[in-house]
Amino acid sequence: MTKTRTMLAAFAVGLLTSTAAMAGDVRIMWYSDGVEGEVLKDLLDRFMKENPGINVILDNVSYSVVREQLPVQLEAGDGPDIARVTNLKAQSQHWLDLRPLVADAAYWDTNFGDQADWMRPDGSNQISGFMTQITIAGGFANKTLFDQAGVAVPGKDATWDDWAKAARQVAESQQVPFPMALDRSGHRLSGPNLSYGANYIGADGKPAPLDEGSKAFLEKFVGWIADGTMSKDVWVSAAGSTYRAAADDFINGQLVYYYSGSWQVPNFSTKIGSNFDWVATGSPCGPANCTGMTGGAGLVAIKYTKNPEEVAKVMDYLAREDIVKEFSERTLFLPAHKGVLAKGLDFKTDDAQAQAALNEFVAAASSLSDLARKLPGWHWSDTVYGALVTRVSQAAAGEMPLNEAVTRIDADIAAKVKDSGL
């Protein structure tokens, strides 16, 4: 009986995740940070009314499914027809080339060309998909807590040390459990690492051993976790490279300063409401610069699809200028589409805090370093991010000293490079 139940469960999972084989079916694997899944469903319902021969199935899953389960499916030559993905470059061998399938390849090149290399194999001119949004990492401060504590919110050129000092003062004054938090993410660690002068890319284009810039910030970060400045729970409550955000702590008023990114704006607008005042701050400065990281999620077509023509029609629809504009305005996302950006957006929110935050992130784009702009299209970015999360978490938990964690990060990355055969 147990064996039968297990087989049935496996069959059910296969039905949910495998490439749609029915003629006219297009299955999309999608995760959400905020309201974007609801907006997408509305847009797809309209598409299906206009295209009755195509049945689009939207599978809303957690981000961990996209991060951990989708790669296994892809390696088996399986998966959905379309997926929303952040690990774009390293998995680009699995994406379908839409160039011969879309109605107007020149339209895609013109409007999405700046990020096309982020999601296609090196040296190709493939059209794999488009960015559903451009994200910029940065901080958020609970302004109400600062005001109640009588502590000034640090200014534009404030350093990581300035923010740590101010956040500790506010937390102590207001009896808040967490002065600071940073998402359990190698991408999120990389902005401050770069601000301390880090460079992950070696002269040969492959990962270099962690340098003094990375070590300097990681030493500070682990020290802050040890003394309670930085939330320990976020980093020790998950294993391996599993992602965990600290958004709920910020939403619940338990956190003074939160380093995350622009994708949190719609989430905060919806869930914080008028409970307290909050502001986006850009990225704190390190000795080298004040950079954050850029990136985002891409919607890509999977080359194992049985229905490539239908997939291309869905992608053409979702990439249309009017659809991108509506999607971006309703989700409060920063779009990648050049035409939409040139004509401007009218974000659908009456929340002045959200509007101000979006403007702050747009301004923060000018502070991005050249390396921060390069990393999204670098093949090894996700390899480095995963090793950082796994080993820094172990150091944060007291399982090993930081110097050993650094040694293991370098070894983990070198092993992945060797195993790749590249």
C-alpha cells in the first residue's frame, strides 16, 4: 500500500511539473514576491479569450521550488513550458531559442536586448525570454521607529557602520528584537562585498578565490550576527543554499533596518499599509563604493516543450508593450522594456511611501558599480552565491570559524567549476 501511495504521489508531481504534452497546452511555473501572480493570471485569462485554441496553465509555486526542483527537472530533459527564473545564465542551455518563432525578433532585440545576454549561452544571439522586472538591491528603514527613538535616519552617503550604529541605538531605545537583517542570499551579500572592493571574476573569466574585499565585509557581517546587530535567525534557520527573506520581521515592526531590494516595495505597500512609516535608503557605502546589486527574474521558454509555437505566442503576448506596461504598473515593478521606460509609467498605487521607494530605487541604479552590472550575465554568479550562503551560514551558526568558511567557499566553487568541464 505504501509503495502504491508513493507511486501515485510521484505521478501527481510529474503531472504538475512536467512539460505539457497536450496540443495547445502551455504550462508556466511561476513564483511571486507580492501580487504579480494575481496580475499575471488576469492577463493570461484575457489571452486565452483572444486565443481559444491555447490553454495556459499557471502553476504558482514557492521560490524554493524554482531554485531547487526546476534544475533537477531540466537536467532530466523535462520541466514546464515557460518558467520564471532568477538563475538565468547558468541554466541557459535549457532555454528555447524563440528567435525563429516570435512574430518580430527585431522588436525583442530593441526592447529587451540590454539583458538578453543574462539569459542565453555565451556567444549566441538567442532570444530566450525577457525580464519580468529589473531589481536593485537596497535597504529599508522603519522610519517610525527612528522618529520615536529620536535618532536621525542616516543619509545618502552613510556607511554600513553608520547604519549598524544607528539601528542598534533605535532597537535598544524601542525594545525591538532585530536592529538589522539581510536576506539569506548570496546575491544580497554580494552588494556589500563589492562595496568593500570585492571582485569574484578572475583574469580567465572564471571564479577567483575570495579576495580581501569579500573577507573584510564577511568578517564584519559574521561579527554583527554574533553580537546581535544582524538577525541570526534569518541565516541559521535554513540549510544549504536555501533562500530566506526577512520581510515578515520588517512588516511586523520587529526590524529597524532591512537590506533586501526593490521587489519588496509592492509587498510592503500591501502588508504594512498605514501601520508605520518606512523608507527605501539605497545601499550603504563601503570603502570602495556604495553599490548594490542588480538582477531580476526572467520569463524563459523551456526547450523541452512539445508546443513551441504556442509557447512563442504566449511569450509574444506577455512581451507586448501595452501588456508589460500594465503588468509593471499593477505590480509596482521596474520594467526592462525600453519602450515602456522611455514613455514612463503610472504606477497603480495611492501609497506615497511606495512611490517614493520606487523613485529611490530608480535613483540607486546610478550608484551600481560596473562589476555589479556585469555579474547577472556571468556564468558563475549563482555558483558563487550558493557557496557564500552555505558556508557563511555555518560560520554565523558557530559551526566553523570564518577563515575555514572562506577556505570551503573557495573549494566548493572550484569543485563546481571542475565538475562542469568548462
